[in-house]
Amino acid sequence: MLKQILNKFLILNDVQAAIVIQENGEIIQSMKSGIMIKEELQKVMATIMLDSKKTAAQFGNASLSMVFVEFSDHFLILGPVMEEFYLVVIAKNTANIGQITYEMKKNQDAIVSLL
Amino acid sequence: MIDQLPEGKSIGWMQAPPQWIFTHTVRFVGVVRIVIQDGEGFILIKKGKPLVYYFKHGRIELRGNAALDYFNSHPIIEFNLCKYTPEEFSQALKICNVDEIIPESTGRQDQIAPVVPQEKGEEKTVEVQPGIKQPEQEPNPEQPEKPEPLTEEMVREKTLADDTERPLVPQPAVLEDPDIKIIGQIKKLNGIVAISVFDDDRNILLMGDVEIEPLLKVARTMLATANKITPHLDWGSFVHMTLQIPEGNVIVAPYHENHLCILTTRTINIGHIRRILRDLQQDRTQNILL
């Protein structure tokens, strides 16, 4: 069921991976296309999650809504789903970020219900 | 006097060390309007050459090097660069009573006048400007070291000050005019609260009304995260990192050899900002290749 939801991201143009991941880097479920999720990438995602949570807390204990890290070829969007669970979408830089964030918000409750 | 000056075309409000003004106005003709606490003042500049320094707080009025010293006594000041047309500039010169022939030296080699008691009220005018017709006076030593409250005592002290040995804190010229324009244009976009250019040591330029240190702390933390992950990803060069919290977004991005930090409202069009940041980086890459 979670795979079906993640697949909604994968059908968007130039999206390469949709992942539900824990703060410690453990992958709960993922759907990918044309990308390998190696241990190194898991560590990167864990770093972003933990660092960003701490950084957001510097704003008077603000909660983290979303993190967006862009490189010249790819970008990564990470949004908290519940507690230590996050949804991560990796895409080529030609992907439509508005569409991705819309789908992330739209499917958040459905993902929570499956965790 | 401030109110009489032509308005000019505002480039934008900034926060930077006073010396930044002198190193970044080589092609600028106009007035730099300065606000410090409840007082306001200005520096009239013609292509990097400061012609008039002026500051007024309540009934206390500082001119020339007294005003310059007061500006320099603050590590960071808030100011608005306003460009003048030749006509506006001529008008400003007349208002400031500056001679048409301006001495080649900058204000730092000014002559200092003794306190000139004003006939009306209790206002005190301390120093003369280059090119302004004023009586001669004696130089004295004085070095501002930390921000000072503007008091009448300070005005009196400054009359004893020598400005022949006034040291200038060297500030690296890190931003060019086009950079300031670009930063100003980004600041003017809807939803941009503040924009800062910073390096590893300090804030170089800030446009917007925010406390810079807490913002830079967050920006540096984000940058550290980006630096940690970049070597482990084969995704090209780092373009930006955006942190979204309920109050808004914080964006960090490389900018030449420095970094940008942008604080936005939640309603900002991230796509627009993203395009700008990508364009900036493309320009940078092209410059490196050239």
C-alpha cells in the first residue's frame, strides 16, 4: 500500500525516488527509477534530517516543515511525516517542484496511516 | 539639512560596516542616508569621494569628521544608498554649501573646526566639510573604538580630536556595484524579508530588518550540512539549501567566493527564487570558465 502511494511520486516527470525513511537512515519503503540508494545516500539523508531538525529548533523551537537541497543536476526534498519518519523525494533538476510538494502534502495523511 | 536634500533614487537599505560605503561607491554619485538609533545623517558621495558627512540626533549636530567618527564608532550601520542625477547632485552641493571645486582628498584629511556655537537654540555644529567655507581650526588626536552614545560630551571631546592620525580599518572590497544591484533586486521581490552576503568570518552586506547574528548562525549551520553531504553525492555543484519552518524559509546558497542567506515569508514563490539562484550560479560558472 505504501508502495502505491510512493509510486504516485515516481510517475511525476523526472522524479527518481520516493522514500519513507527514519531519522537513523533506515529505509521503511522506497520506489525508485534510474537511481541506486546506496548506504552513502542513506547517510546523506540521515544527516539532512538530523541537522535540519536541529537547525529549525534554533528558530525558537520551530518545527521543520520541509528541506530542499538542490544541486546542479538533482535535488532532494525532505518532509517530516510523523515523529522520526520522513518522506524524501529525489528528482532531476528538470522536475516540477510545485507538483512534488503538492503531492507530498496531499499524501501525508495516507502515509501516516500506514506507518 | 537632511530634509532639504533631493530624494534621489533608492538602491536599497543595507547594513554594513561604515568602511564598506567607501570601498563600494567608486561609481556612485548620490547620498548615503544613515540611521543610527533615533538619529539620522548622510554622506554625500561623488564617485567614491565623500564630500559631506553629517549626522543629527535631537539638537546635536555633527559635521565632517565628527560625524565620520561617529559613523565609524559603530561596527555596523544601517544606510540607504540613493543615486542622484547631475541636477540633483548640484542641488545637494548647494544645500550643503560645498564649493564647486572639490578637494582631491577625502573627508579623512579634512580640516577640523572648533565648536561653532549656533545662534539659534543650543545646537552644536562641530566640524567642517571639505570644500565648505568655514574658519580654520586645530587638529587633535582621537580614535573611536566602540559604538558611542551621541552626547554633548562626545561632541565636546570631538572638538579636541585630531584627525590627522585617524586610522582606517581596512575592509576587503568583496562586492562590486553589479553585486549590490543584484542583491537589491532580490530584496525587492515579494516575500523577501532579508538578504545577507556573508563569508566564513562575518556578514558582508545585509538588506532587510533582521538581527543578523542569529540568522547567520542558522545559515552557517545549514552551510555546514551542505558541505558535509556534497562530497558524498554525484549530483553536480551545490545550488542552494532551503529550510522551511512555519514562519518562513531560510535559504543558503553560494555567491561568488561568499554565501547568500535569504529569509523569506512562507508565501514566497520558491520557484522564482530557485531560478534566480540557478542563474546566479550559472553566471558564476561562466565567469570561472572565462
